[in-house]
Amino acid sequence: MAGLIRREDIAAVRERARIDEIVGAYVTLKAAGVGSMKGLCPFHDERTPSFHVRPQLGLWHCFGCDEGGDVISFVQKIDHLPFAEAVEHLAAKVGVQLRYEDDGGRARPREEPGRRQRLIEAHRVAEEYYTAQLDTPAAAPARQFLAERGFDRQAATTFGVGFAPTGWDNLLRHLRGRGFTEAELTASGLVSQGNRGIYDRFRGRLVWPIRDITGETVGFGARKLMEDDPGPKYLNTPETPIYKKSQVLYGLDMAKRAIAKERKVVVVEGYTDVMAAHLAGVGTAVATCGTAFGAEHIRIVRRLLGDRADAAAGVIFASGASYGGEVIFTFDGDEAGQKAALRAFEEDQRFASQTFVAVQPDGLDPCDLRLQRGDGAVRELVAARQPLFAFAIRSVLAQLDLTTAEGRVSALRSAAPVVARIRDRALRWEYARSLAGWLGMEEVAVRRAVQSASRAGTEQQGASEERWAAAAPGQSGRPPANGQGSGGREDPVARLERQVLEVVLQLPQHALAAGFDDLPPDTFTVPAFRGVHDAVRAAGGTRAYGEQVEKMHGAGGDAQERAATWWAEQVRENAVGPVAGVVTELAVAPLPADRADGLAAYARGVLVALLRMGLTRRIADVKGNLQRTDPQDPAYSEIFTELMELENRRRALTDL
């Protein structure tokens, strides 16, 4: 059993792994003020970005679900890893050699990372093996398959396409020769278990590497080539610790930047369709891997699109003035393709984006379309998309005879619930008007039918909203960090205390200059903030930050920035229990200034305000004591002198 990773190596991983780069592989981040970035939270469904990252401090926090931490905790949560494996995963990325306490501090070789990294490494070796096999004589059927679909050797290289040779243990022997154990190979999904032991899962097939959003290969999809192959046409990696088919999209690693830039994603049906679309110039194409496009896929895509909603108006917008991007589904024109599109309609309400369907009338998929009519035809297919709502409604109408009164009434009864499910009320009534035109019926009658269908679904919608409310943020069990009760308005004193602690954690140089460390322990009145103040004092106060800056001046780099990262981590480590979460929240909270000089003025302002408030409280106490003291009492003069000193200090603060 491996020992504990050395503390200094963990610190090195935190320092080298830029949190904005690690988080940015999963979430589209945008500037949110000086030194702050934000995006849609990857850990709960939201429309308005509440997930903030503070690169200078190496911390993140979501103000919607109250999750937060450093770069290691982010990897733990996003990839479902224990602490040690998350550290090892990051260490491999940033080139930190880890040492362990139980072996005298000697560096362990890279061949002994955590389980996830071993499985990732096995897939990397397998991908190299498969791609090399594509050039062998035995792979002629695979090369022919690609050529017949318009893919040359360069296209195969671009997408990492390879060949799994026939035979039961070709890859197995290769991986064993690279030091992988039977337990690791079984867990990887690269082999299957039979009565006589393990054997290659993919044999005599064309294989595509399936990569996660960071570009690491976590599985494979394989297409049958041989007539005597008794297996299914397509065979994918089974569910493994690193491969969850509901959470991966083929081509996403290549498409993610284009998706975020163009605010558009094109969902196609297969691996060759993704290849064809990308080669035709549609660089936003992705595909599911042996499963329907579901809620987990939507969550991934929405994070890249940066969907958000205008909560006040109930209307969906993008950052700026238009809708939050486009999601375009391409389906075959046959009945199965139409059913797939209607299933997509059921999930559409989870998007804040406009959702479209692109269906080729003659039923050609993007791969065949490119082969027969060229790259331009694929681009035209995507450009000729139609709104998913319209497609869903027309698909219902197409099943009925609209030439008879009975058929039109049946069509209205079938289509009205579809229109009623459109959450955007303004859009709902526009489609009600369109439906009236398609049916040749009075608009009033159609609107009445839609309203009736909407009321019928109210009870089900209410139950759904109750479930949403049950999962709403704020259930973390952490002490409230805003000084208010449930739904209450924030107390101005609590707001000031919060603002000051945000400055102390994010801009400790200003707190140090203002004499923050001289504040007495009872300065903060909100229990959670008092706990943070205790953690600050336990970490040595802002003086410790100043000393760290001095130490780091000769170590290269920005000493103040590196000391700020160290400072935030020190306070977090000294926070007791759930107060650590409050520290993270305050350290990541956006500050109300968009320029460095504005931040300095803001920091000085809130610190002075808290100092004045503390002095005012002490002056009130001293005045009360003075009033209760007989002027003839010798103590009266001492109390009066103290009062004058406090008054002078408060007056001096006005000049800061």
C-alpha cells in the first residue's frame, strides 16, 4: 500500500497546476472583474453563471450550490477521484515527481501512479498499438472501409483511427509486456473475461479512440469488418471507472474550442459522421457513444455553450443580447431519425439555447452526404436547420389526415400538448399561432387547446419544481455566510464584515497596510465571519502574508501573487470544520471594481469602515462607562483620556 504523498509535493502540484486551465477544460470561463473568472457550474444545473474561479489564489467556488475548494478538490469532484489519485493525476499533467512518506522520501517511478492514471496509461498504449496496426497487411479491410467513405490516411491519423487485429490475445500480450497486471486490464475494459481467462475485447475491427473533454483516451468504439464476426455492428468499451457512456461525447476534445467560440454544437449520430463533419468544415460536431443524447450530455454541452437565462423576464438570452447559442441535431430522414428528434425535444427544455434539427430529405447522413455531394453539402445541411419545436409539431401533424375535420381535431389534440410544453411563454404563443395556420383553424380555438393542455400538465410540473427545490443550493450544512435568515435581507453590518474578509483573503496587502491585525477577536458579529477571523489570526494574521512576500522575493516569479496563494491556503487550513468552505467562498467572491486602482480604493474603504465601526462600538462602551463613573473618582480621568484617544483615532481614519 502506498504511503502518504509528501506535503511539499502536494503544495508544488497546487502551485504548478493553474486552476483556470484545469477548470477551463470542463467549463467555459469568462472574465468577471479583476483577477476573477466565472462560468456555469459543472456540479449543478444552472442557467445563470454562479461558478467563480480566482486564478491568483488557486481557488474556486459556486455561489449557487456552495461547492468550492482548490484545484485538487475540483479534480476530485469532477472526476470522482480520491485525494491521492487527484494529486497524482495533476502531478502527471504538470510534471511534478511525487514522493511518499513510507519509502524514505525516495521518488516513486511514474509507472506507479494511482488506479485512474494506470487505466489512462493502458488506453494510451492500446491506442498507439491500434494505430500502428492500421498500416499492416491484415488491416486492408479497415483501410478499404475508410477509403470507401472518403477518409484517407491523414484523416485516420487526425482522428486516431486504428485497427484491432484478429486473434484472441494480440493486445493482451502487448499490454502485459508493458507491465500491466491482469486486474488493471480487466478494469480497463480492453479485455473480456471468458471461461479460459481474459482475451481481447476488440478483434478484427476498425477502432476509434473515445476521449474525454481533456483529450485523454478513456475507451474505444469498434466497427465490424468481417462477415464471420458474430458480434454487433458497433461494439464499445463497457462501463469502467474511467468510461461512462452517458458522460462522453465522441469528438468533444476536438470540438470544444469551436463550440465555445461559435456558441454552437452539432450532434450527429456516429463516428464517421463526426469525421465527415469536421473534415467538411463543421468543427463543432460531436456524437454520443452507443446511447441516446441525455441529461448528462446536455450538462456537458451547456457548460461549453455558456447558457444562461434572464431570471427576471423568464426569457432565455446569451451573454449579450441574443439567445444562448445553438444546439443542432442531425438525424436520418427515416422514421427512426424522427423518433430520435422527438426524444431530443423532450430534453430540449433543459437548454437555454435555441435547438434545431437538420434532416436531409433523402435520408443521407453527413458521411454519405459528403461522399456523394462534397463538403459544401454538409455545411448546407447544418445551415438549413429548422427549429426543433417546429419539427416536433410538424412530425405530429404528419401522422394525421388534415383534409378532414376529424383529422384536424385529432391533430390539434395531439399537437397542443407539444406546444404547451414550450417553457418560454412568448415562444409558446407564437407556435400556437403557427399551429393554427398549419391546421387551418381559428387561432382562438388553438390557444384555448394549448391553455387546456398546459393546465393539465401543471400538476406534473409542480411535482417537478418541488424536486428542483429539494435539490436547491444552500443544503451544505455550512454556517450562513451572509448574516441573514432564510429569504431575509442582508444586515448592513454583516455585509461590511463579509466585504472586509473578502479583502483580507484576496488583497491581504491592503489589509496589512490598514492595520487589520490590530482588530480585537470580538470585532466580527456574524458567527461564520468570527470563525474566519479566528482562522486568519491562527494563520499568523496578515503579517504572516507580508513575511511570506519577503521570503519569496528571491525565489523568482511574482512574489506577491505566490504569497497570496500561500496565504489563502494557510487560512483554509486553519479554519475549523465547515468554516473552511466559508473561507473559500470569500476568497473567490467577485469584488465590485474592474480596475486594480479601483480595487485598492475599495479595499481601503471597507477596511476603514470596519475600523470606524469597531471604534464607534468601543467609544459607545467607554462613554457608557464614563457616565456611570463619579467625576470625583480617580478612574474618571483615565476613562476620559481613553475616550479622547478613541475619538482621535476615529477622526484620523476619516483622513485615510
